[in-house]
Amino acid sequence: MLPMRTMASLKPSKLTSATVTASKIKHKILNTSSFFKISLKINNKALAVALEVQKERSRKLEMDIVHYQKQVEALCFELATKKHKQRKLVGLIALNKYQNKGLLGRWQ
């Protein structure tokens, strides 16, 4: 900053222009900073909304995973019961064939 006697020696027009220039710079800084604040607020709101959307999507995917796991368990149980029934039927068919051979042998 200029010493006091130098400032006193400046013409009033130069003093006014320096004050105006300083005021413009200060105003520009304030406008820029408020612009950034507004921009940050808008950005933060957008990020918050995006985060909520992703959380909801994540919850839905987790629910889908649980649903599919239950479906897999049910299908595995169904497969096991069908295999068990198939083994029983194969055993009965084999037993039936054996018994039929024995009966045919007696009839001949």
C-alpha cells in the first residue's frame, strides 16, 4: 500500500479510479465466490439425488439376489425329490421285471 503522503499527492480522479478498480475487483471476487457456492450447492444436490438412486437400485438388486437364492433352493429341493422318486420307480420297474421273469418261468 502507498504511504499516506503519496496518497495525498494523487489527484482525486486517480484516487477515485483506484477505488473504483478495487471495488470492481472486490465485487468480481464476491460474484465469483457466490457463483461457486451456488454451483457447489447444485452439484451437492445432484450428487445426493444420484446417491439415493444408487442406494435404491442397490436395495432392489439385493432383494433380487435373495429372491433368486430362494428360487435356487426351491429348485434344488424339487430336483432332489424328483431324483428320489425316479430312483424308487427304477427300483420298482427292476423288481417288477424280475418278478415277471419269475412268473413267466413258472408258466412255461
